[in-house]
Amino acid sequence: MRVATWNVNSIRTRFGRVVDWLVREDVDVLAMQEIKCKPEQFPAAAFEDAGYELAIHGLNQWNGVAFASRRPIEDVSIGFPDMPGFAKGEDGPDLPKEARALGVTVDGMRLWSLYVPNGRALDDPHYEYKLDWLAALAADTQRWLAENPAQPLALMGDWNVAPLDSDVGDPSLIPGLSTHISLRERSALATFEAIGLRDVVRPLVPDGFTYWDYKQLRFPRNEGLRIDFIFGSAAFADLVAGASIHRNERKGVAPSDHVPVLVDVDAPAGDDDDRPMIFG
């Protein structure tokens, strides 16, 4: 089973590229971020014609998350329980929730498509929102792991944090001054490992960026960032048989500024799917 994540940066602009890649790479489940549309605006027909069903959460032309799956999607969750909201210039407990998190169950695996807030700048309210958002997700994840440790769980998406210095090739990011690489953001991301999740891609693909800004020839110069991750529970990590970062999807006409990250996953115990195995 092939499971992937991709910040598509506007699905209405790039659905042809996305569907072509899904079919070409024989992907079973794709978590998407930054779809930038409402569900009724999503180009569903192209995916359905290729054999995928969809789960979509989008509120406007910003943010938005979705799943495309060739296998049945169950138990769809819009947002996680303690997810904070955000509104510029406002504060309080009842701020509007953005379209940044979508959970589904596929073949017994609990999968989340996540678009972590950017943070914008260290002195911006969005930075504190980002940290609060990550802390709330970590707390909910810890509870999920305690309640059902045997269920494979994967948190996938654009985390907007580069945890290691080797994950940073963009010279515009300055330690101590830039988001994505600050100590507080890196500490927030490290919490997920502390509660029992693993980066299931890095052991198999130790090097490589997943994002390159459109400006300043960042991609030809390979001045990118590694900010797209699949973090899995022990039950999920034990099923991972392979991984890849699809750098070539940053090439060509009108690419997203992110590329897909993919894992090959063995069927969970009890899955009696008798279809032939697919070797990448």
C-alpha cells in the first residue's frame, strides 16, 4: 500500500499534475494540503475518474486539506478536538477554526492530513498560534496513542518546521531571526517524537528537501527546506517498507513549491486484501 502527502498549493491549478502522479506512482492514499478551495470547488471528477474517493475540508481560498484514496475512507474528522482558532487582531477561546486538519481511517490505519500554521514572523501573533496549534495537536495525539496503541497512526503534511540544520538550504532563513528554524518551533516538533511518534521517512531517505520557494531561483540552486513529514506511531512505523521524496515534481510547468513524500506500507495485521503486491 502506498501512502503519500503533498502540499499541492492550489488543487484547482494543479489537479492534472496530481492525478497524473497518483496514477503513475500507483499511490493508494494521498493526504493533500493547501487545496485553497471549498469542497464544492474541488475538481473531484478528475480524481473519481481515476478511481479515487475523496474527503475534503476547505473553507475559502486559503489553507484547506483533503484525502484521495483508492480504498474506502471511514471515520472522517474535521479538525482535532483541541485545535485552536485564529483571527488577526483578535484573542479569546472561540476564534474561528481554520481548515488545517483532516483525519480519516483507511484499512484500519488512522491518517491525518495536516497543514501547520506558518508562523509568519517571530513577533507575529501567528507565531504563538503556530506553537499553540502544535501543542494542542501533541496533547491530542498523546491521548490517541494511549487509547489505541495498536492502531497504526500517521500524522502527515506540511509542518512548516525544519528540525535539523541539514534540513535548511535557504539562505534567507537566519538562525534566531526566522520562523521555521527557531528553537521554540523545533522544540514543539520534537514533542511528537517524545510522545512516541517517529519520522518514518528520514531513516530511509536521510537527505533531501521537500520545499523550494519560487523566488530567487531557489530550486535550481537547491536552496530548499525539509518541512513535509510523515510521523508515525510505532504500530505504523513497523509497517513501513520503503520511502521516497519525489523531487522531480518540483520541475516542469506550474509545479507546487512542495513535492510529494511517499511511504510503502505493508498491510496491517488482519487485512485480507488479496490484490497483488506493487513494487516501486
